[in-house]
Amino acid sequence: MQYVPFGSHGFDVSRLGFGMMRLPTLKDGENEVIDRARAIAMVRHAIDSGVTYVDTAYGYHNGESEILTGLALKDGYREKVTLTTKLPPWKVNEEADMNRLLDEQLKKLDVPYVDFYILHAMDKGSYEKLSAFHYKDFLKQALKDGRIKHTGFSFHDSKDVFLHILHDFDQWGMAQIQYNYLDDQDQATEEGLKAAGKAGIPIVVMEPLRGGALANPPQNVAELIDGYKKKRSAVEWAFAYVANYAEVATILSGMSNEEQLEDNLRIFDNVKVNALTEKDLAFIKELKQAYLSRMPVKCTGCAYCQPCPQDVRIPRIFESYNQSKMFDRPQRFQASYARTIEKGYDASKCVQCGNCESVCPQHLPIIQWLQDIHKEYEANK
């Protein structure tokens, strides 16, 4: 296992972090619950093998993840790890809720404090909401009374929002971002990652495999990987890319079974900072382009076409369709589009008024694409 300093906090952390969002599950009647025996055994094996960072949250596994995490960290394991959980902004309706939620989470985890307590899934709206409830005063008090050791935030929005949040509070202990070789220009972006490093705020990366999508590449990407002189799996390339950044402390992996855990432990014996050559980095850019070449609709998601008079969610439809083609997951699009139909946002509502096409910066034939996508959905029902 490789270790790096966690910023300037005075302790080292394993490059591999255990994300507690995709634990093994089993059926309990009609409900899907965590397979507690397997999950606890996996977490403890990871820690015994050198993992020192565990990340959970209020809502993971329908609220069960924090409880499971607390159980897994009994018997001396809590003292071996840096423990992070998250404040759920969607549960905050008044200022007092922040203290109530933290106390509830400490009780579920059965610990007197957490090492990092971070604001969960920050975007512009949720950050403004928590700002109105004086989140800074809450965090400062929780630091002072010892319920948390460090602060931070996780993030899902644009680079400008990330940079605003990053510089809006002088006591951030870390920032958690979605980052992988497909998303290096999305959300926080590489620029945001490097800005955090410059500000002395260590980065924790989530979704290094894009929810597992990068672990199972389509044929054209798999052929590139097989043909490259350095023999690494798709998973290894994805982890190596993120680990190459000195700004990144820990890389979270949501491990759902023992095989994934063992593979990750093997990989993280070798992934290091600044280990990729210029040729390696050029090859990873080639992998990215191979994925992007599979996207049929060249929509940038700018949303200039919104709102549609008929409430057709054009960018959402195009994104879902593109993702299904990029990762060769047609069933996922079918399920997503079925939900869009249920909500009345689908392409069948289009009356071909042309408003969207008149404002599209890419000059896309939006109406034709909507018709074609809807027909493809119907044909594959």
C-alpha cells in the first residue's frame, strides 16, 4: 500500500480509501440490505492490508451505511483509520438541524468524533442554503467541542462554483471531487484540483472509475488497452491516472465484493505520484477520445434549449443516450428514458416548434435526434 501526507494535517493516509456506498447486499424480504457479515469482513481485511481511510455518509444504503461502518470499526479498528462522514444538506431545514444531524450520525457510528465532517454533494443551491443557516459557525463550534477534527466538502457542480466554495471558508481541511480521465474537464475540473492544491487543501477523489463504467470498457477502448506496450487493466489505468496527481491524497473505491477488494489492494501497491510518462499520459488521452468518439449527439449540456415550451428535457435525454452509447449500456438508457416518459419530459411531447434549434450553439438537428432516440427506445422495449 502506498501512503502520502494528508495535506498539512500531520498524518499520512493510504492512497486507497474504502468508500462505503456500494457494499455487498442481500435480500431481506422485499428490501435490499447490506450483507453485514461480508461487509464487515471486507472492511477489516482492507484495514489489515493497509487501508487507513474510510468514507461513509448519512444516506448511503438507505441510512444503513453509517451503522455498518460503526460495527466494522469495533474491536480496535477505529483507531487505525481516518473516518469521514457527511452532512446531508437536503435534511437541513433550519439552523439547529446541523447539530441534530451530526449528533445522530455520531450515535449511528457509535463514536465520540469523526476525523472529517464534510458538507455533502455541494452545488450552488445547497451551498447557498447552508450559508443562510450559518454553516461556518456550526463547523467552527463542532471543531471546538471536539465532535469533528477537520472540515471539508464534497462537490458536484461547475468549476466556478467549486472555486467559490474553495475560497469562501478558511478552515477547509479537504475537498472531495469526482475525478477521472473522462471528467478532468467537468465539475471541479483539473484547474479546480490544482487550485485546491495551491491553497493547501488536499483532494479526495470519488468516482475514479466513473461508477465502475471505466472498469468494463467497450470494444474499441479495450482494444487500445490490449495493444499498448505497458500491460495494465482498464481499472489500473484509471487509478494510475488519478494517483499521478500530487494534489490527490486518497482515492475512494466503492468495493462491492471480495474480488474487487483484492484487485484494488494489488493495484495500490504500485500506483504512485508522478509515475506516468508523457507517452502514458498521451495514451490516456487517446482512451478518453475513444470513449468520446462513441457519443452520437455532440451536445455540450449548455441548456440554451431550456426551458422547452413542452417541458421536454432535451439535455437530460441527450446525456442519458450518449452515456449509454459511450459505455455500451443500452439497458441503462431504456430504464432512464422510461422514467422520463413517466414524468412527461420525453421526446414524444415535442411539437417541432424549432425554438431549441434556433438557440443551439452547436446547431444540432435537435428535433431529428429527439425523434430518432424515441423511436430507438420504442423499438427496444
